Amino acid sequence: MNLFISKSIAMVLSLLLAMGFGIWLSRLERPLNGIVFAFHKILSIAVIVLWVTNMIYLQNNVGLLTLEAWFLGMTALLFLFAIISGALLSFDRTSTSAVMISHRVSAILVFVSALVSFCLPANRLG
Ligand code: HEM
């Protein structure tokens, strides 16, 4: 299996696992469970690293069309939003229901946007 396919599978699995660990984390009592929280953060960083390297590969091999470049920019902003809202949620003082809703919404949007931005150009690979 080539490296790009392995990294694509790892990216989708990490994204699903990051969401799963996030849902598990929010079902647990506060203070946040350190191990579940650590897995949630590591997996979300893995998703970002794998998504960025896959998108660089796609840009170098098939190039990105205008719509795909828009999706790329939107996904990058959504990742940033998920990280900021996630960081705010991790402190009791800044963990409000508005921040929780922002994190939830950005997680769902990042899920859709990361997959669309990746699948559209990946479809054109020979
Ligand atoms: C790709 C990035 C991320 C995604 C897709 C994501 C997704 C999620 C999801 C789906 C939940 C469960 C929400 C619910 O049950 O309604 C969650 C919870 C949580 N996430 Fe993330 N997350 C991401 C990044 C981060 C980061 C970087 C941090 C910390 C710096 C973080 C901190 C948290 C915390 C603290 C909770 C639990 C909140 C609570 O219940 O009090 N997340 N995340």
C-alpha cells in the first residue's frame, strides 16, 4: 500500500477516534480525565498533521481547483476554531455552554469540511 493511502486511512481513523474520545470526555465527570483528554488532544493533532501533509501531496500531484482551495481555507479556520474552543473548554473558568456549543459545531463542520477538501482532489489521482 502506498504512503498516501496509508496516511489517508490513518487520517480518517484519527478523526473518528478524536470525535469518539471527545464524546467520551464530555460524558465523564469533571475534573477532566487526564488520559482521555490526552488521547483527544494527541488524536486531534494527528488529524491536523495528516490532513496538512495529504493536502500538500494533492496540491503537488493534481493541484487544487478554486472550490477545493476554498474548502482548504475553511477547514484550516475550522481546525483553529476547534483548537481555541477546545482549549477554553479545558479550563473550568472559561468552560461555558456557548463555548461547548462552539466546540461541538466546529467539530462537526471540521469533520465534513476536512473530508470534502480531501476527497474532491483525491478523486482526480490517477
Ligand atoms: C480536530 C479537532 C477536534 C475535534 C474534531 C474535537 C471534537 C470534540 C467532540 C466531538 C467533543 C464532544 C462534544 C460533545 O459531547 O458534545 C469534544 C469535547 C471536548 N474537546 Fe475536543 N475536539 C478537537 C480538538 C480539541 C482540542 C485541541 C482540545 C483542547 C485543547 C479539545 C478539548 C475538548 C474538551 C475539554 C472536551 C470536553 C468538554 C466537556 O464536556 O466539558 N478538543 N471534542
